[in-house]
Amino acid sequence: MSTYLLCLVLFCIGLYCVLRKRNIIKIIIGLGIIEYAVNLFFVLIGYQIHGRAPILAKDQVISNMVDPLPQALVLTSIVIGLAVTALIVAIAIRIYEKYGTFDISKIRRLRG
Amino acid sequence: MKMLPFFVIIPLGTAFLVSLFGKKIRNFADIVANLGTLCLLLLSLYSIQLVNAHKVLVYKVGGWLPPIGICMVLDGLTSFMLVTVNLVSFLITIYSIGYMEKYTDKYRFYTLFMLLLSGMNGIIITGDLFNLFVFLEIASIASYALVAFGTEAEELEASFKYAVMGTVASSFILLAIALLYSYTSTLNMADISLVLSQKGSGVLVNFVAVLFLAGFGLKAALVPFHAWLPDAHPSAPAPISAMLSGVFIKVLGVYALCRVFFNILGVSDKIFFILVILGVISMCVGAFLAIAQRDIKRMFAYSSISQIGYIIFALGIGTPLAILGGLFHLFNHALFKSLLFLNSGSIEYSTGTRDLKRLGGLNRQLPITGYTSLLGSMSISGVPPLGGFWSKLIIIIAALQAGYFVSATVAILVSILTLAYYLKFQSYAFFGKLNEAWLKIKEGPGTMRFSMIVLAILCVSTGLLLIPILRPFLQSAVNVLLLGNGYKDVVFGAIR
């Protein structure tokens, strides 16, 4: 149970980072932390202590196995996270070229 | 049944081909993209007939049976949404042939556009919750890139804001899926619904519902979560604004919300109540903020928030008539909002500005844009013979029948406000004295005029969807939502 709570704490740290930080790069890092927290939580759901891979072999009884499905899903989710991060970093670099700053309180041309 | 994966395969394949050969062969991107969307439109129209004949069709990806493998489901709601999306996207690709000439790298635009389309079609057609998340991310990433397509300072800023909020929303959705998987140990939508009905839903399912509401609500730009929309939608090129406001927020927000709440988790009175409150707040806030705007596209973006409020309000009432009104309004809004954004693109194409104060008297110079936008504005503000009137009328009657008197009054007042700001748009842009600077401007290319005229004709004629012959198109979609938990029985029935 405590591992799940720690995941939640990690998620909240990421959320705090996105909401409170003013530097664009730090916001992107915060997004990364949120993604990792969710991925970690997803993997932990299927994990068992001393569990093993669910590979079926002859004359073997597998009593304690790890659910492989969350791991496959998290792999997909990590790839998606990579694409999003790459795109946002590219946008951040272009923003720096246009505005000359990473501070979001100075990047305010859109109003209303 | 074999045709279901083609809703994803065609746009993905087109995106691949366009990105590969688009630069080398002239006009290749235009032709292939338009052929692709035309095929999708024909397929989606054919799917109406399939739904009439079979009710539900299930395609098993790779031949695995659903609780284990991924499946694609075609039912009334799916085919209704597919027609909406592909009709609008077909007209928008035609419009882009002329409009996107002023941008460099037109083929990249089409690549991203097709990725966006494949993501949306995938969300609509999939029957698997994680698959829905993957398609949602494909569509979202393509839309972040498309918002920044002009790479000017404002566009990048809007895109960054949108990308940050969109990623947080996606994380909420993924977290909800993880929790739901831990509770039901399955990802198939029908199977989740089955397990939930056997196991009963506890506190965890309520928490999951809240996470889904926050995630999809952010994608649909309901009011507490709306901050990204008025920046992101106006910054994109006009065809993309039309796509984002017209269908994107409806597929990622409203459709996904409906599917998850009505068919998987099951709706309770609490959820209905929350939807009504969110809908009414969105309606009012969107309308009040729209009145004050000077930028045409920004005004339309706020108006989108307001109209999405109507749809969510109608779904929250939850009676059969209200759901009919909500889905009908969704269809209408897809048509007239994309028409209005295309009009704003046409104004920007000819004059180079979107500022209402600098425009005026354009009716003489841009007659087609002027009259089509008049039809669009009248339809969205609910002037009687046009489509928007009927859907709003149905929503308000349903609200009165269900006893929501205050909300119904608010809906009527917001409708009057809508009329007010669209009249403001019309009088500032198209009536009055012509600004000296615009004496020599002309309408855009023929492709732009063609799609505006077609959309205007459709806006006028959507009221016909209520006559008995055409009504099954809407009614079958409504029936899927009314089915509620029975969705699982229908899907499992179609497998066996």
C-alpha cells in the first residue's frame, strides 16, 4: 500500500512542478515526473513480490507470477511520453528563439 | 465487418504516403489527402446502412476473441460520429487546397492532418479502453503540432500552453485506466462493464469517474478546464481551427465522456447533476467572454465553449429527448462552427487581419463569404428555419419536461446572447461602410468557396434529419446511449 501512496506523492510533486514553476524547462520536467508516476503505478499494479515471468514450460507449476499486461501497456505509454516530450522541447526551443526567455510570466502575448 | 479497420488504415496510410512523396511530386499531397478523406466519407456513409441492417458489428483484431484481444465496435453512436467527423474533414481538406498555399511545407500539414484524423476515427471505433488512450494521444500530439504550425510567437505560446494542459489531462485518463484495470483486470469496454455489474462499484469507481471527468473535461474544454481553448483554436491555421473546434473537442471530449460514462461505468444521478452544472456554467461563461472579443477567431472559440455547454447540459438531463437534442446539436455545431472558422479563414486570406474593428462592409467584396457566414451565424444563434434552432428547441423542451426550469431559462437567455455576438460579428465585418484599404480584395480560390457553400447548404438543411425517413441516423445513436449498461450484452451478443 505504501508504494502506491509514494506513487501518488510523486504524481503530486510533478503536478506542483507544472503548476508553480515559471521556467518552461522545469514545467516540461514536471510533466515527465507526472508521466513516470503514472507509469510506475501501472507497473506496480501487476507486480508481485518474488513473482516471476508467466512463461509456461513443461512440468513447471507457476504459482506466483507477475501480470505482464501492464508492462506491455506501460511500454506503449513510455513511447507516447517520449513523443510528447520531444514535441514540447522542440516548441520550447522555438519559443526561446522568439521571446529570448524561458520565463512564462514574460511570455504573455495572448490575452483575453 | 472487414471494413472497420479501414477507418484507421486509410488516414494512417495516407499520412505515410504524403510524408514520403509529398515533397518530391507536385500536388501529390493535395490529391492523395483529398482522395483519402473522400474514401472515408463514403465508408462512413456506408456504415449507416450497415448499422441499420445489423445494429452492431464487431471486428476482432488479429482474430483474438475480445476479452483477450482488441476489438473494434461499430454501433449507432459510432457511425453517427464517424459521419460527422469525416464529412467535416472532407470539406476541410478541399478548403485547404487553396488556403494552405500561403504556408510552406503544405505536405507536412496534410501528414499531421491525416494523423489527427486517424486518431479521431480510432477513438470513435475502438472497443478497448487502452486503445482509446493511444488513439487519443495520437490525435492530441498531432493537434499540438498543428496549433504551432505557423511557428509565430503567439502560435508557439498557445501550442505550449495547450500541450502542457493536454498532457496533464492524458495523465489523468491513463491513471483512471490503470485504476480501472486494477479493479476489473480487463481492458475491453464491454468486459469492464460486465465485471463492474457483477462486482458492484465502490469508492474506487467513483474516483475513476472523477479522473475521467477531469481528463475528458479538459479535452472538451468545459469551463473550469477551458483556459487553453481560446488560445489554441485561433492560433492554428483556419482549416485546423475548424477541425479542432468543429469535431476534435467533440470526439476527444464529448464522445469519450459519453462512451465511458453511459456505456462502461454507468451513469448515476450524481454524474448527471455534475454534467448539468458543468454544462450550464460553460454555456454562460463562454457566451459572456465571447461578447467582449475583437478577434473573430477568438470570439468563435469562446462560442465553441458555450455550445459545448449546451451539448453537455443536454446529455446531463439524460431523458431520451434531451440526448436526441444533445447529439443533434453536436452534429449541427460541427457543421456551423467549421463553416464559421472557414469564413474567418477566408476573411484573413483576403484582408490579412482578424480584427473586427478594422473590417467593415465586406459584403460587397466577399459576397460568398458574407452570405455563407450569415447562414452559419443565424443557424448557431437559433433562428427558426435553420438547423441550430431545432436542436436548441429540443434541448429546451426536454429541460422543461425534466423539470430543469432555471437551467432552461438560462439556456434561452444564452441563446439570445449568442444572437447578440453573432450580430456584432456580422455588422462589424460585413455590413456598414467599406474600409478604404479593402477596395481591391477578392474572394479566395474556388476550392475555398466550394466547401463554404456546401457547408452552408448543409447548415440550412440539417433540420431535415428530424423527419421520419432520416431520423434513424440520429435515433440509433441515441439508442446506444439509452442502452446504458446493456451495451455489454449487445457487444457480446455480436461476437457469438
